[in-house]
Amino acid sequence: MKNFLSPEDLATSLVAWGEAKVKRTSLQLLLLGFVAGAYIGFAAHLATVVGTGDFSWIGMKKFMMGSVFSVGLMLVIIPGSELWTGNTMMTAAFLEKKISFTQVMRNWFWVYLGNLLGSIFLAWMIVNQTGIMDGVFGGTALQIASAKVSHEVVGHSHNSAYFFRAVGCNWLVCLAVLQAMAAKDIAGKVLGIFFPIMAFVASGFEHVVANMYFIPAGIFAKKIPGACSASGLDPVVIDQLGWGAMWQSNLMTVTLGNFVGGGLFVGVVYWWLYVRGKTAH
């Protein structure tokens, strides 16, 4: 007996997975989205800590940050919660006419809101209540957040660059979710999640829920003098970091790119390849 699903069985399971998600109440979706946002926030904080300090080889720094960040999706998938980026693959169930457009939108709205609230709550808690971010770690948080809202992308439009970074990110994230779904034991799920998540972070791609933690963490750290000095950033750059910039310069574009990467390049493609026309409606 195989301890994993074949691609055909996995695609069929993806449709059933999407069907199951619309059966939850709005409150359940909000709460499951909240904890998923916090789980991704824990991973983002861990990546911030690991990414602090000088590395002689910058690629190793990115690899280490990506490696520890993978714990976030493990916490989302194995104990169970609702993550908007993974839920973009509900397009498969929609195209198979198992769920309606309204049901998809209801799920995405409450899960996205829950992810946002959970991420911001954890950022507030860690930065303002623990004292962990009062020095060099807060400086790293400011550096990460400022970079994510910066318009300085050499040779490319900022929005275009971040859109395609987001496409690459959720393409890999949703493949990680599929690999976790394909595995039938915990070890298989862990391995299935680890490599694509490590790859997207190390590659410099953009994940909207991770940014829901990274950017607020930087915004909260602006009020900590030790973090500001440790960041080495110009005060003008720090002042530009704010809630409006978070949406205008990052989250809106990254949300759209994440949808394309997961909803189209994974959900639609696997439905078309393995499910379309093979089951009775």
C-alpha cells in the first residue's frame, strides 16, 4: 500500500478539500484564519531572529531563514487552520462546479481577515509586550519591513516586481500544500512542506500573510529607539513605513500575485490536467 497519493488522486482530493472548506461557518473561518495568521507570524518572527547578524555568505542566510520559516505551514497544515494563500486552490472545486462563486468569496473574505488580524496581533504582542525586539532583532524587523514597502527595485517597476515575486511564492506554497495532502504520515507532510517553503523564502519571493506580520512588526518597532538605531536606516526611510504604505506598496499587489500563483498555476492547472471531464457533476 502506497503511503502517498498519486497526482490523479491528489487532484481529486483537492476538489473534495475545497468542498469541505465552504461548510464551515463564518466564525469558524475567522478563528481558524486568526490562528493561521499567528502561526505564520511565529515563523516570520523566527526568520527575523535567525536572519539577524552578519553572514559571510548571503545565500546561506536566506537558506536558514527559509528553513525555519517552513515551520509556519507545518503548524497550519498538521494541527489544522485556514490560510488564504493555500485556499486560493479552491478554484479547482469551483471549476468542477462543486462550490459556488459566492461560497468561494465568503471563505476568502473571512480567512483573509482572520489571517490579517492574527498576524497583526502576534506582531503587536512580540514587539510591544515581550522586550525581544528592543535591540538588534527590532532593527532587523525594521529593515525587513522597510524593504517590503520600498519603491527601489533596480531596473523594474515596483508593482510588477512584487507581483511576479508573489506569483512565484504562492506557486511554491500551494505545491507544498499539495505535497502535504499527498503524504499519509506526519514525516511525509513535514518533508513535503519543508522544501518548497524553504525555496520560496530563500528565493526572495513575497507571501501576503507573512507580510501581514513582517510589515506591522516593523511599524510597531518604529516606536522603539533601540530598534531604530540598530536598524541603521535613515529616519526618513523609517518614517515612510506605515499602514498606508503596507497596503499600497505591498499587500494589494502581493495578494493579486499570490492568487495567480496558487489559484491559477496550481488549482486551475491540476484541475484541468487530472479532473476536468472525468467525473459526473
